[in-house]
Amino acid sequence: MAAAIAALHGASANAESLRCHGNIASEGDSRLSVLHKCGQPMLTDSFCAPVYYAPSLMPVPQPFASVVAPCQQVEEWLYDRGEGNLMATVRFKSGVVQSITYGRAPK
């Protein structure tokens, strides 16, 4: 039982990747690299995520937020991988892949 729990815990630590057209896009890849490997996404979105500071992980308060670090630009690209496959959402921060998640529909 402990081995099964350890195996599940280890699997959750692995970074996701996206296989497309015989290539693999993964965390740390640039937008240009993902476009080259996977082509144009089905949909894109961008938004300004709040900036947090350590150690409390609280958002930077106003008026400092608008002067010092108002937000961090985040982009999400949605790929429809075809019938029988889950959709993939690729999230970029600072122009590189931060995460790749899978689901039946975008959230």
C-alpha cells in the first residue's frame, strides 16, 4: 500500500507535456517553439494575473501594485487534439510554458 501511495505521489510531480505532429512541447518551451511544434491553437486568451509576494503569498496591495508590479501577463492556448483525446491548455508566463493541463472542456 505504501508503495502505491509513493508511486502516485511521484507521478503527480512529473511535468505534463503535449505531443503534436510527432513533436513534444513541454514546460520551459517558448511560444515560438510551441507554435513550431504544434501549430496554431484553436483558441487563445490572455489576462493579467495578480503578483504575489513571499512569505505570505498575498497579492501585492494597492497602491504599490499599480506602481511596482501591477500584474503578470499570462497567456493560455487551447489545443483540440481530436476525437478520443482530451483538450490541452498550455499556460505561458513570461513567454515560456508554465504548465500544460488536460480536460474535456476549457475551465
